Amino acid sequence: MPFKVHVSFTGICAFVPNKAFDNSPTKISVVLPKGGSKYTYPKVAVDGTRLRRHFAFAQFKLRHLTTSQGLADQFEGIWYWGRRRLTFGFTGYANDLSVGNMSTLADMYKVAPKFSTVDPLALTDSPPSDVLCEILINRGSLSTGGILKTWVFPNTLSGDTIHSQTLTSEVVLEFSGLETFELIATPYNAGAPEKVSFSAPNDVTVPIVLSNLCDDNPLRWETDVADLPPDEDFKWYYQLLSRSDRDALFTALGGLPLPFPYSKERLNGQGMNCLPVGTKPQV
């Protein structure tokens, strides 16, 4: 019986299309920086900022696993897939990739035009050590979703314009008419892939969240904190530049801090200030 899958991407996730989002891309790579370690601050950014630890994981209802035994809805699973390439396997869905309006996705080109290209090696079978994984999208319906807030970026690297934009905290990929669905994580060293298989009754939607969030609140529990400090986690994206681009970025900054977003509205502590971004297209 056909079912649906709703995949949400949230946190530090760089979307790299093979053509501009408004020009019908046929493939999108979602690149995540490697932010995990036993240390709270595993990396130092180009401007000297100590970057907070991030971990990537999939979150889902255990009752939707094909091996589940009728578990209740409140049982949830977490899968840390590590340094691997993640793909989607399925049967029963034949449509090509469809991309909706992505205007609420943060645009690195508007924030840092000369530094909005992810290192091309990040999209290969041997990515740099700063890359945790690449998630390949070539089917399904892609759009923005989640919470919308207004953010302001300093004009440190964008010229005269201070960039302000209403931005989303999530990007959504949807599949329908499925007979089977799998998350497949393949090691970069050509090891055996790991698979998690899902199923559901007719016309039921299976929600899956793919997150790359800091360890302050990775499960996005709502808080009543009235004022939160500016979140500098956005600076992780500059770690995805090539080494030569990072050297050029250091020079371009001239001692100033890397630009990152400041919220013009109250946040709720659910990780929605770790924003996904779109980058310059790469074939």
C-alpha cells in the first residue's frame, strides 16, 4: 500500500544545486561540515571564533521502521550516521526532482558573494576532513518550511548593502506513492552501506528529520528563555570553503568578524537559529 515520506532538513546544512534553484536543478547535494568531536569547541573559524560542537543525526518514529513491532507513537529513534554519503532508496515513486519557491532559504551569495562556493572536493568520493557528509537529492518535491523569522546580516563581505531577509529554519523533501523507503549511508572508504528501512499503512506520512544542530538543544525542546545571545554557528559554513578560499577570506576580513545572522525577533530556543543555506550552483 502506498505511503508518503516527509524529510525535514534543519541546522547547519549547505544546499548545493547543480543549477540555480529557479532553473529546475536535477540534483542537489546537501553538504554538512564536520562539527563533532569529544571537545565542546572542536574547531576555530577563520576569524578566530571557537565554533560550538555539532552532530548530524536522523530522527524518526520507531513504529515506522519495517522491523518495528507495533510500538507506540512516543517511541523515537536517533541515528548518527557519521562520515558517510547519504542517499534515499525507494520503490513506487517515479517523479523527477521538483523544486518549489526557495526564496526563504538563506543565500550565501547575498551574505558573502566571493565566498559562497563550497569546496568542489566536498562533492567527491574523497572529501576534505572538514566535511562530515553529503546528502544526495535527485528525486522528490523540495521546498522550504518550518519557522519563518527575519534576520539581518552585516555587510562585512557583501559590499554596501546590509542584507535583511525572512528566512526558514527547515527545508522539506517529500515523496508520495511509495512502496518502500530507505535511508542509505555509504562510507567514503567504499565500505558496506548501512540502511534503515521504513514502511507505513496506506496514505500515512512518515516524518524523518535530518539535523545538524549544536549540543545546546539538539532535540529542539521549546524553552521560555526570553533573550538568547546571537548564534555564531552560522560561521561553520565558512569551513566548507576550499583552503585557498579560506586564506583569501582571512585577508578580505581585515581583522573583522565573519558575518552571521542577527535575529530581529524573539527566538524560542528550538535550534531554529542554526539556519540551512543555499550556495552557488556547481555542476
